[in-house]
Amino acid sequence: MSITPVILVILTFIVNFIMDFSFWSVMLSLYYLGGAPAGTDDGTLLVKLTLASVLIPAILARLGMMERFFVYSEGGRKAYGEDGRLLEEGLENICRRGNLVPSDYRLYVGLRNEYNAFSLGKSIVVMAPLLRQFPEEELLGIMAHEMGHIQRGHTGASLLCVGMSWFGQIIVLVYNTIFLICRLLVWIPFLGLLINLMALFISLQYNILSFLLQTPMLFISRFGSRKEEYEADAYACRLGLGRGLALGLCHIESIYGSGNAGFFKSLLNDHPDTPKRIERIRKYLETH
């Protein structure tokens, strides 16, 4: 396992700890505004609530049931018929080349109308258009790339990061509910003004904190993700499936026509430019 996923997990924990701590601080303040007696050890309580909201979902994310839930939420479904045959034969081929056990991994067909694939935990999801329209050699190369992410430890780290970030969805839901209530009470002369000022403060605090913490992490994770893509490409090449991967990437490139991205687009892109990836694969094939 490379150091990049470890750094990403640590950064994800720090960012979500600060975000969740801020949320629980606001909730505790609102609790006291409601007339509840002040506690004597609020700091310890806030730390415990924050650790629970960050770590419990992360621990649960490592369970197979939660992994399937995350995959399902991203459009992954169990494959049947011809879809199932293509995925299973591809997995068996990859496992035979890599001395892996097929039963250790889960396969899904994705419902999104796009030419893509992704892996999470020990699951590989291939979008239906790619699965049904690409030649088997290209499909095999792309699946080998996703297996590379699993074998290099990228997907386990991603699963932890998804779990640690999950409570953020609850925070957004709670804040949206608060803002909805504020809009309903805006017509009450003094109370409406007071509540909306409080809502404005919460909104500014959350959005400014999100920007300050997540923007640096965005750039760090983008650069780390590109490195991971190269590592997964190299894994597919070592299995002898680099040609299929290169052809698959060319096929995707011909559909989306992204070409070489500009400087600012490249900064925000979590994948290297496709021509650069294809050139690296070509060089590997020439020397091996």
C-alpha cells in the first residue's frame, strides 16, 4: 500500500473532525438557548460526540453490508444474464493472472448512462454502457485497472474516507431543516429577525469553514488520485492486460473527446490526462 491513501485518510479525519466539532458546538449552543442547564464538562462531551460521528460510520463502512450500501447508493446493482457472465469471466481471468481468489470480490453493473467503472472496498462496478458496448479485451483491461486500485489499497482507504465523511450529509440535512424553519418564522417581527440572524451566522460559519478546510484537501486528494490512477494502470500492465486498457482508454477518449486538459482544469481533475496515461502504458508495453 502506497503512502498516498494513508495521507488522504488522515486528512479526511482531521477535516471531518473539525467540521463535526463545529456542528456539535452549534447544536449544544442551541440546546442551551432553549433553556437547558449548562454542563460542567462540555469540551469532553463535544470531543466524544465528534469522534463518534466520524469514527463509527468509518468502522461500519468496513463491513460488507455498508460497502454494498455505498455501492448501491452510487448506482451499482447485481449483474444477471449476459452482464453477469461478462463480469464473472473477466474477474476469473484477472484473478488467475494475479493469483487472487474470485470469491473475495464483488461485481456490479452500474445504472448510470456513462462509459466508466469504479471500485470501492472489494467491489468493482462497471457502468452498463461500457459493459455492453466495449469489446471484451477493453472491458478486461478496465476491470484489471479497477482491481489495481483494490490491490494497491486505494479502495480500502476510499471506503474509510466515505465513512468518515458520511455524517456530513446529516449536518447538511439538519442545517437545511433549520433554514426552512427560519423561513417559516421570518414574518414574526422580532423573533423572526433574531432567528434569521442566527441562521445567517450558522450558514456563514459552515460555508467558510468548509471552504477553508476542504479546498486545500481537494487539491491534495486530486494530485494523490492521479498517482493512484498511474499505479492502477501499472497493475493492469503487469497482468498482461495493458493493451486492452490502452484500447479502452482510447475508446472512452473517442466518446468524450476530452484530450489534453488546460492548466486550471487539470488542477481540479482527479484523473491524469488520458493521452498521458496511454503514453505511459505504451512505453511499458514496449519495454516488457
